[in-house]
Amino acid sequence: MTTLASPSPSASAAIARPNILAAHEQTWDRIARSSLLIAIFLSGWGLLRVGQINLTFSDIFFLLSFIISALRGRLSVTPFRSLTPFWLAGLVMMLGGLFIGSIINGDPLRWVNIALQYTVAFLCIPILLMQQEEGTIRKAPLIFMLGITCSEMVGITASFFFTFHETLHWLGDGFITGNGRLGSMAGQPNPNGAVVAFSLPMLLYSMRFRLIGGLGGVACLILLLWGLMLSASFTGFSASLLAIFTTLLLMGVRYIFRLGLAAGVAAALFFASGAPLPKAFQERVGNAVESGDINQAGTFLNRSQLMEEAWGFAEDYTVIGMGVDRYRELSAYDNPVHNLFLLIWNEGGAIAFCGLIMLLGLIGLLAVNGLRVNRDKGAMAVAVVLVFLIYTLSYPHMYSRMWIMPVMVALATIYVPRRTAPDSAALIYARPVGPQPLPEL
């Protein structure tokens, strides 16, 4: 009779060693994936930051995920595939123009800070997001939306029990402002209105793909709209309406009728209850809507004065810009112009301006092309990008992750490749990921 010999201790150790290494690798991958989802969840929580610098808790989790993924060889060097060279060219042109202006007219040290911020926002985020597994990215819009919903819930609850003076010391002057506006965890009312506008198309996407139930979706919608009214942001209100309409229109006409019915019932219940609109919302948004006079919309008049001044500066800084952060110093209003196009043009000159146009053009092209890839995902992406473009007309530098993360999350849902084997990401450098080449016109 033949007896089977048991494996030697050295052979058993050799077999066990690869299993242990594989388990460790999977653990690190789970940490990286969880850190990224936490970063997405907190990307709209601007109040959670390290001291006074622009390093939020979301950034810390993102950098942790980025470092682990880099060490594991799971980063995409071509996040936008065939369009990546154009994306890099646009980013280099924008930062290069700002560098030239800062060298000649400004302070190069200020450029270092802003270049680092834009590099993380416009390069590192897509490099990490575009190589994730489809299952992770599929629920990323839901994670972002839930993060903003929780932020609004925190702010709404606090507004019932605390006043501006009671929250000033701990949460700053933007969590609840002196005139009663709600900035919530975004830190200021206007960014709070922006993140709500980003979240609404993602909520519709989550309900469309059954990532959240109907009751949960309605609860999130109520909290988001309540937070939007308390923020009393005219730009946020307008962007939210446009984002909802765009998403539903592109998803299909039948969704418009469903939303109209739900909105009609909600409005009827609200007016039947006799509940007044928040005072700040009525003053900054309601009056402008009722009268049709946009000059009554928040600080529109002040921003228009800054834009008029920026057009005057642009005549002297068309080719070589004034340098990073110099606009605030030269302005008679002691503020940067609230228009990204005019600010980049003045501070970086023609080269930086062309780079910005290239970046924004590629973002818009990717979103519109997403309608061909998947209509429902493309509708969400177009609406999110539309919100982003609206805010480029009413905000200065937009390198904070609360601006870029929702845009890249929306695009990633379309262009992240479908992978079933978790180890296939090891071929990331051999098989670039991202959007497929666009058809020739």
C-alpha cells in the first residue's frame, strides 16, 4: 500500500507565504478604497480642516488612498486616455502662465501654493478615481450626496438650538452667519449652496439606479432643499433648479412628469401649512425672483463692479499676468474678482487663460460624450459639470476639492472601465484606463 507523504514544514511555509502576502495586499487595497470613499463623503465639509491652511480631513484621506495606490502600482498615468495629453497641456499652460506672471510681476512663493492645489485637484484626483473598480465608482455619487445630506442635517439641527454668536467661536462666522444664512459644514453659505446643487443630480442618479430607496431618497431631497433655502444663495438656487431640470430632461420626459407631480404635492403641502420662507432666503432670492430684478440677488451688484474693474485690468495684463494673488492687492475693492475666467486672465495672462479654456472644454466634452456611453450617467455628469461651469462665473480660484471632486466623480461613473478581476488593475500601466477615443467628426 502506498502512503501519501505529508508536506515538509518548509514546503508548507512556502505555500502559506503567498497566501499571507495576498491577504496583506487585499487589506491595503481595502484601506485605500475605504479612504477614498471617506474622502468623497467629506469633500464638501470644508470646516473640517487642519488649522487655517487649505488641508481638509477629506484631503488627508484622499492623500492616504493616493499614496497606498501609488505604492501598489494602481494609479492610471493616462486617466483620460487619448485626451490625457491635451488635459496635461491645458494644466501646464494655466500653471505656466500664472508662473510667468508671478516671476515678472508677483511673488513666486505664492505660485508654489496655488500650483500644488491645482495639481492635486486637476491631476491627482482623476489619476486615482479613473483606476477604481466599477463597483466602487458606481456608488461614489451616492457617497458624495450622503455626505452633503449629513452636512445639511447637522446645520439644520444646529440652527434650531444655536445662534450665530454661540457657534462663532467653535465653527467660525460661516457655519451660521450673522444674518441667519446657513453655511453648514461647507463653511460658508455660497459654497453650501454649490454642494447642494452638485448633490441633486447625484440623488436622481442614485434613485434611478436603485442605490437608495424611494423613502430614503425623498428624505435626502427634503434635507438638501431645506439646507439650500437656509443658505439663501441665489446662485445655488438657480444652479440647483437648472441641474434638476437638465438631469431629468436628459434622462427622459417621463421623469419630468414624475418630478412635477412630486414637486406640486410638496409645494401644496408647504403653502397649506402656512410656513414662511426663511427670512434670508426671501431677502436674497425671493425678492429677486418675484421682481425679476437680478440686482436684488444677494451681492450681484458688488460682483458686477469687480468684473467691470477686471475688464479694465485686463487691458494691461493681456499677455503677461499680474501674478498669483496680486489682484486682491491691486483691486480698489480689496477682493479678487468673482469670475474664474477674468481672474486667471488677469493673474496669468493669455497663456493661462487658454489653458483654462482647454481644461473646461475637455470637461464639457467628456460630459456630453457620456450621453452616448450611458444616457442616465451622462445626464448626471452633464448636470454636475453645468453647475461647475455656472460657478466659474461667480467664484475666484476653484482648486478646493469641494469643486473638483463631484465633477471627477460624475465623469468617473462613465469612463471607469469594467473590471471583474481585482488583480487586473496591476496592468494599469500597460492598459491605460479612462474614456475611449472620441469618434472623428
